[in-house]
Amino acid sequence: MRLIEAKDFSVIVVVVCVMYLMISVLTNVQDLNDEYTYEYIDEKEIPIPDLKPANGNINADREIKPKTPITSIANQDKTISDLKNSSQNSLDHNIKPALQDCFIVIFIPSMAKSANLRKELRTRWLNRSMWREEEFQGIEQVYLNFKLMFVLGKHQDKEYSKELLEEVDANRDMFLTEFEESKATLKDKLLWALRESVKLYNYTYFVKVDHDTLIDLPNLIKGSITSPKENLYTGYCNKMLLGSAYKRTFRYCLGGGYIFSRDLVEKIALLEDKETNVEIFPEDGYAGYLAWMVKKKYDLKGNIPQRFGGWRLKIYTKNVIKFTRYFYHWLKNHHKLERMFQCRIKANKTECPSLQYVFENGESKECTCDKSDVEAGEGEN
């Protein structure tokens, strides 16, 4: 066997080098082809596949949506913003639903046994169709929208009845709580309603009334439209606490009917437990305490509470009533409420310019214009 000479070895090396270079070139060309093919697929407009699960099976294989090319700065900004929003939403598992718009929220503490009174409120004086249409003439629709909040507690060791739960489902204006039903927990219902109202509704005023209060819906709406929108706590506010650690510290509005502006309710809702857990009775005194607390905490200016003439106390201590109020209280039962309501919807300035009416003695359902008041031309504002 002949030994490889030096010149032969040199030829072999050259051949090997040439083969290596050829292989490298071919490999790079294939890589370039692959890259070109990828870029072409990436930028080509491809219809978005139907991502609906096959046969309703959420685990069915799905085709992946291809990447959409960014073709402009505007689209790029929009895409980045959308990604941020999508990321934020995916992290927030407690996205709040949109608040329901209304002008007034009307809170009424209630009990399971008060179904007839709730029905009376819904179907009579808090039903706009029961009032004469001219009473609302000129009022924009936005001011005619209000929501009811009947807040109920529970009796110890008793479950809610089937009838009550059916009423809840049928009306959607009742809120069932775990508070023990008693006069002492009225303040707890109030605080709960104040806090819950700002979570549910986008409103201007929060109104609290009792079952035995006749609400003069047209007067309440008209008066509220022109009322201050901030720092408002008003009603018949001539009382002060005579007991507790807050004796004669602040005035409060009687519980038959008072009004909070939303900004005050929002501040009350943010009070800490140590600020709200106080022993104050009655509930209306507690409302005054809450208003006093936020006024002090936030250094609010102005009169809180503000007194106004939209109240009639102990309506049946006199047999004369002027229908220029927001609330008529202490009517005690639905028969007296109905009697007052029938007289109120009858009242009109054409027949009785003063809107002052006299109730006959006894159980008569008739009411007549107070002629003496008309002749004198005087009347309460």
C-alpha cells in the first residue's frame, strides 16, 4: 500500500473544506426560507377562527387565534391599552356592577309582619300613577325616578316565611338582614341602609321615613330639586339627646321623615367601627350623631342639620292640615293613611288656594277647604 504523499493530503483537506462550505451554505438557505415563511404567515391576514367550544364542551380542542400585526402607532397604543385593561380585569375578581340611577332612595325600616303597610306604600302614595298627572307637570323625567329600600331584621330562632320570600322575589325592594328585630336595632338597619345604598344606587338624596308616614311625593320631588346638593341633613330637626354620653351635644331630625344628601351618606359609609359603635337611642338620634360625626371629622361648614317646614308632627292632634309638606307622620294605621291620602290627592289650588283642609270630627272620610284661611289670605309656608 502506497503511503499518502504530502501533495495528496493537501488535496484531501481542500476537498473536505469545500464540502463543509457547501453544506453550510445549503443550511443557511433553508434557514432563510423558513424565516421568510414564518414572517409571511405572521403578517398575512388570516380569518379569526370560531373559538366556540365544540358541542358545548369547554375542554374541547380549540384553534389558537393568530397574532394580528401592528400596522400603526395608533393601533399600537390601542393594543397596549387594551392589554393593560384586560390584565387589570383578569386580576380584579370583584368588578362592581354599574350603579342604578335614581334621584331619591327612600329607606323604610320594616318587619316581616308589615306586609300590608308595604303594599300600601307601593300601590298608593309611592305609586306615581295614583297622583294627578298635573302634580308632576314641568318636572324632568330624571327627577321622577326613585328606589325603595325596605330593610328587615329577623326574630330569634325564626326563619323567614314562604310568603315573605315570595314578596321579596316579587318586588325586589326588600333587603333581609340578620339583625335581631327590635327597637334597639333600628339604628343598625339605618347604618346598613346608608352603606348599602351607595353601593347599589347613583342618587342625589337619601330619605328615611316610617311606615306611618304619608309621603307627599310631588312636594318631596319639587322641594328636593331646589335643595342643596351637598352637606344636607334636614327634616324637623328640633331635638337633642337628653341621655347618653352625647347629652345636648347636637340636634337631630325626627324619624318620621328626614333627608341626607349623597355626599354626607358617602362620608358616613366610610366611618370606622369605633366611630359608629355607640349606644344611642332612638334611631333618629343616631342619625343625628352620624351627621355630627362627619361634620366634625371632615370640618364641614354650614348648618348640619338644617331645619325646614316639610314636616307635620302628630297630624291627628289637630283637625286642620295644610298640604304643602313633604311628610305627614304618626298616622298609625293604613286606614288613617288612606284617609289622608284621599284628601291629599283631592287638594288643589283652584278649589282651595291655601291648600289648607279641615277634617270633620269622628270617622268621616270627608275633608273640606278651610274657608276662613282662604278669606284671610293667610297660610303657612
